[in-house]
Amino acid sequence: MKSVLIATIGTRDLMFQIASGECFNIGNDRVQDGEVITEQLEVISDLGLKDNTTFRDLTKYLLDHTEKYIDRIQPPIIGKIFIEQASNIEKVYLIATDQERNVKQREKDTLYSAELIKQWLIHKFSHLHSENVQIILLGLDGTNPSIFEDMFNWWRKIWKNTITVNKNQSIWVCLKGGVGQTSEAARISGLSFFGDRIQFFEFRENQTANRNGIPSDYNGPFLGTNYLWDRTQQQALKLLASYDYAETYYLLEPYFQQFTRQFGAIPNLLKAGIVWNQGEFEQFLSIAKSSTTIPKVEGKLWMAYEQAYLGVVRLYQQNTTEAMLHSYRAIEGLLYLWAIESFPNDVIQRKNGYPLIKNSILAKYPSLKSYFIGQERKTEVNLQGRLLKDILNLAISETANSIDFQKFWRSAKDARNNFSHRLGGLAEQEIFEAWGEDISNSQQWQKRIVNCINLITGKSFNTLSKASLFAQVHTEVIEALKNQEIKIN
């Protein structure tokens, strides 16, 4: 679908070719280095008009003699866009000023410039007709183009009531002309109204080329969100502070699409954070390894630290029920992984249900015989509860006397079972109490959990944040985002 183009028209948006063949800017009323008279006076002199002719009167004169001068005028700013992109433009809105008689700047109003540009467009491009190029005048109602608040309200009305855009149509905006307050109000209000559908052009003035009748170069179209990067960046950092990776990615995705190289590893790090929040730790590692310098890990026992740290994050998010669930699962799930890795010939892993342990384990630990004797001898039984605890204590003797594991097997297990079978929430203090009467804060709670995991893995981490790979990725992505800048080439 073709785009709609909106352009603000300023005093320097029109050039005129004098008899010598050189082109001068109609609105440039300043003497440049090495010149005797202004470009505007060059045009006035060539046309034989009075030296005191104002910009408004000069453009009115050219409009009145359009047929004579149409091939000698050209818009130096937006001209190249139309020369290269006209076939992609369906409709044009030109924003020009026409202020009240008592306004000092009225002599520089651009209503006739806009009319001349409209005639140039219709003359140059066969698919653009009078109804395709609309001029919107600013100032007749007293609105001051130099007051941002007035312009913001004016633009909101224009976006809503005057500019017609189809549902899936791109909006191209050129804001080089006019005063800064008008352009900034257009940019911010347009982004608020249309979001990612609105795109902007930047222009590089080239006076030498313009003098030879060649319009200036441009960059774009760019997503309008570029202009709000500072605000978006702070919003993204705030979301990351709450570990909301999915919403952060959604917020930044338009930037990733347009500035892929500039963002480097950030998109992948955010994707890694999304799957980590879903408990997909192996997928998290696969994504994170391709874009960061986290240490190499082997096996699967490292996931216990991630599960436990997920509980820490949930507690920070005040999701106490999940915090309790993840902290308990970190150790319980670790024990199953440990048993499977430690006794591969004796333990049968099942997708749905507890692992099974075969009576072949009795060759190593004959004291477990009672678990396989009932009304009839059993060749395999569920690996759970007291049997899991006894195997652990036999294989890793330190766990038998560990106060941390004692609380896991007793109070934490009881609390987990109780809250799992009741309605309602869970207070933060209840989590701490579940892990022992000596636990009263998050640091003590985390220490108890990491101590249990360390006994199984053989590691010596002091905190879960140091043990978690995600914690390292989280720090990395925050620092990368803090230092991220948007550069429009």
C-alpha cells in the first residue's frame, strides 16, 4: 500500500532558477560568506520586483504566474523524496502558515510556498492530482507556531480530524520546514496517535547541489520511535528491574528491526530472559551462550541454581506462592536429576511420574532392602520421599547431618504440601518460617537453599546470584541497554 506524506513547509523549502541558470533559495534572506546580496534578493532582482518585497508577497507573485515559472521552481528539501519515491506516495499533506494580520512573522508565512509546491507536484507526477495534495493552514485561528503546547493541541486535532490514513497505510513525515516547536509537537503527537506506523525523514542540506538545481539528500524513512529513544530506554530499564523480559522485548522490538547491528547481543539476551522466566533453562543456556561470556557448564545439575534464583525473582516480584514453589522444586528436582546421573543403571526416568529405582541398587546399598519387600517382592519402586532421602544420605553422608537438609525434609516439605492444597495466598514471612525458625529474611532463606544445592553439586557458591547464570545475563543486558544509543546514519 502506498504511503501518505506529511511535510511542514518553511521559508527555505522553495528554490527558483534565475536567468543565469543558477538556483537560489527564495526564503534565504541572509548574506552568505563571499556574497554581496542574499539569495532572496537574487530572485527578487531577477523577477524585476522591488527590493522590499516580502517573502509572502514574493511567493504570491510566483503563484500568480505559475504557468510561466513552474519549470524554474523546485523544493530543495523534500524534492528528492518525490523524485525517487513518488510512485510510493498516494497522498500529500503540506502544512503551511497563514497568520493574522497583527502577527509580525506574517510576512514570512508559507501558504503560497505550499501552493507552489503543490503545483510542482501535480506538474511533475502524473498520478498526483489536486485532490491528492492538500494544504493545511496554521495560524488563522491565532495558534502560535512557536508555542509547543498550542502546537501539540493543534496537531492532535489535525491527526484526528483532517489527515486521512487507511488502517494499514504508512505515514511518512518530513519536519524540516517551519519552527522547532511545530516540528517537535508534530513528532510527539504523531507518535502518540499512530505509534509505529509513523516514519520520519532526515535531510542533509547541500547548498552547492541546490545552487545547481539538485535537491538535498535524505535519510529514511525511519521509525518515529527513534526520537523517543531516551524515554523508551528508561521504560525498558524499569521493566528489566522487575524482570519483565517479555514486555521489554515487545517494547524494543521496533528498534531491533530497524537497528539490528547497533543493538548487538541485546535482543538475544532478552529472548534468553524470556525463556528463563518460563523455566526453560536449557533453552535459556542455548540462547545465552551464543551472545554472552557466561562460563561453560556440564550436565544438568546447574539448573537447580536457576530454579532457586527464579524463586528469588518471584519473591522480588511479590509473587510469594511461586517463590515458595520454585525454592522447594529447586532442591526436589535436583535430587531426581542427581539420582538419574549418579545411578544410571538403577534409575528409570519417566516423563510423567516419579522416577523408578530398580532393586539392582541393593548391590550398592543393601540397607534399602525393606523398600522392595512387601506382600510380594518388587523389582522396582517409586523413587520418592523417605527412600530418596535414605539414598541421598548413603551416597552423600554430609546431607544426613545438614541442618539445611533437615529443614528441607521436614518444615519446608510440610509447608509446601499444606499451601498446595489450600486456597489463598502466602505471606512472605510464611516462606521464611517454612524453611526454619531461624530464617527471618530473604538472605537467610537464599543461603539455606544454596547450601542444600551445593552439597549435591559439590560447588561452593555463597549466594544464589553468584551461582545463577541468568543473574550474570541480567546484569549484562542492563549495562548494555544503559549504554545503548540510537545513531541515524
